[in-house]
Amino acid sequence: RCATDTEPSELSAFFRGRIGNKMELTVGNAFKNRNWIVDLLAIFFGIGTWLGVNGTFIQLPLLVNEAPEGWSLPSYLSVMVQVGNLGPLLYTAFQKYSPWKLNDGWTIHAVLTIGTLSCLLTAFFYNKTAELMGSEHSVALFVLTIFTALNACTSSVLFMPYMGRFKEQYMVTYFIGEGLSGLLPSVTALVQGIGTSGGCVLVNVTETGEEIYAHETQPPLFDTKVFFLILFGLMVLSYIGYTLLHALPLARREYAQVTVSKGNKYEYGQDDNQPTKVQQLSRGQYIGMLLLMGAISLFSNGMFGSIQSYSSAPYGTQAYHLSATLSVIANPVACFLAMFLHFTSLRVIYVLSVLIAVLTSYVFTTAMLSPYPPLYDQTIGTVLVVTAWTLVLGIVSYTKLGITTVMRAQGGQSLVWVGAITQLGSAIGAISIFFAINYTRFFQAADTSC
């Protein structure tokens, strides 16, 4: 959080009533008392979190054309990602119960190396198959996805706590980088040409005069191999960013007044650069914040990606692409806004959580009523669904950053527990929505045929 000597903003007063911990509108001071090199390195570091997993799923329209699993490939990859949750589980258990504690600095080096090499190897082996249980499967892609997910999932309990040793404002720029781990593969895919269609074209006329149409697909600008090599380059950039962040004296000078003991336990002193002290939570509030983070992650990380097509596709191809694109952009934009409009109030977190619940109810309603959701044949319906998806993911990012800020101030292993509950909620959400989509009739795909 940026230092400020200004009075509390009127926006804070609007939310708070009599809240002691106010939101701080720090437009004038947002660029002071920070080292922009450290900000840039923190962004690079954050990019290396979910880059590989996001890129793999974004590349699915091309991967399914070569994979023997066809369009069932996403369900297989979802299971592989959940296997990657063994990483944070084992790390957390080892740090808690083992007398020997892992050095988080060197552990991050190892995890980033695994993620970087996984992207490189995926570029060359994504289409290699082998016989498994009597049928042909994309075994190489499965194994590499597990290692890619190992990097991504472990980042929640390792990377984020590591950033806790820096002054609070650098947590914001780290989250911007984490948001870019989804945006950059999306932009790369747009340049590549994934998801573009020339529309329906006449391909044949039957003897009875019936016209047969089919979707015209445009070949991608470059293939999957080049796509993953680009991701590999971004992972190398992230690795370099972390290495410099960990080693440079100018970065160490941006540490908070913190003592780091074994097992990633943090004890913060009074930081003169952060005059507003975050309240110490009671046991009930502490557990409540963790449960709230888990619930938000259950929907945002575990379910939203799976239901977005059911929610927005009935409103048309343009609505689907707009909701997917703008929602991805909303993540880093929300984190960027947090540099200027920062808050540590529990009541503001609760208010934002209610907004998330309302918007989540709306997008779930449109998904479960597919292929004929409310106003599906009207422009206002398109506007509402695109706006809802953009707002819900933007507010989710902003709220999660607020919870993380509050929990960081509690010291100890709070950020480790935040990361662990994030992954637990994400896993429960992903598994639940997998069975809901594949084994129930709650979600029906819209007809996209010509």
C-alpha cells in the first residue's frame, strides 16, 4: 500500500459509516515511495504463476483437432490440473510438520524451473500419443500438464507468501502480473487466430435443392508449437524477474520491517512507510476471511471458466468473445486500480462479496437456463451478460487483493493459509462443476450450427 498523508476520501466515508480502517484514495501519492524496478520485477514474477495452465486451455481449439480424445480433452486436462494440487499440499504439510523447513527462495527457483521446462517440452511433445488402458491417449500432454499445474498451484502457497516480505504496495503489482498470466496467452491466441470464424458458407446443395452450410474456419497464423515457445519465453522472463528480485540489493531495500523465521512465518514491525495500521483480526474474523477467500476461489477459479460458454454463447458469438476477452482484461485492470484506491476495511470486503454473490447468481442463472436464458434474443441481454462477466471477475480480483492485504498484516503463516484455502476452494469448484456439466442436465450447450 502506498504511503499517504492525505485525509480519508469521501468514497471511504460512503462505505464505512464509522469504519476505522478506511479506503484510501491515493492518486497523488500512488507513484511515490516505491521503486519502479522492483514493481516491474514483481510483475514479471507474477506472470510465471498460471501462464502455462492458462495457455494450455486457451490452445484447446487447436489441441482437440490433433488429440485422440477430441473435445473430451478438456475434462482430462482438468483432472491433470487437480493432480498438480499435490504440490501445495505436500509443501504445506512439509513446512508444518517436518523439523527441516524448505528455503522458500530456492524452492521458488525449483518450481519456476519446472514450469519453464514444462512449457518448452510441451511445444515439442504436445501431440505425442501412447496407448493407455487399451486406447490411444495424449500421455505426453497429460504428464506435462501435471508439471505445469504443479508450478501454478504451488505458486499460491509459495510465491504469494514470498512477496509478503516486501512492502505492501508490491503485493499489488505482483497481482497485476498474476492477472497478466491470463491476459498475455489470450492476446497471443488472438494474434494467432484462435476463435475466429469466417461465418457460415454454402458447401453443398442436395438433389432436392436443400442448401448445406458449414462454419468456415481460418487457419491460425502460427501453430501450437510456436505458441508454447512464446509461453516459454515469457516463463524465462518471469524466472529472470524473480532471480533479480531475490538477489538485487535495491530489491532488498524494499523489504518491509519483517522477520522471516523457519516455515515462512512472518512477524511485521511498525513500518514507517505505511502509517495506517490494519486491524488485528479476532479468531472468528480470521477464519471468516479464509472461508470467504475459499468460497470466492471456488466459483472464480473453479467454476467460472467452465460455465462461461453456457452463460454467454446463447447471446451470440460476439457476446461470448466479448465476455471472455473483457473478463480476462478485468483482472489486471482491477489490480492496477488498487494502486490508487486501496482498502483494508472488513466491511468493504463484505459489501464487495455481496456484489460478487449477486453477479455470480446472474451468470449461473443464464448458464443453467441455456440455450434460452433471459433476453437471449435482445441486445439488452447481450449487454447485461457481457457487463456481468466483466464486473464479477474485476470485483473478484479487487476483493481477493483486499483479503490478501488484510491477512498479510496478521503475520505468521497467514499468506500460506490464504494460498492453501485458495487452492482447496478452486479444486472443490473444478471437480463439482466437472460432474455437474458431464453427468447432469443442468447445463445445455447452445446450438451453434449453421
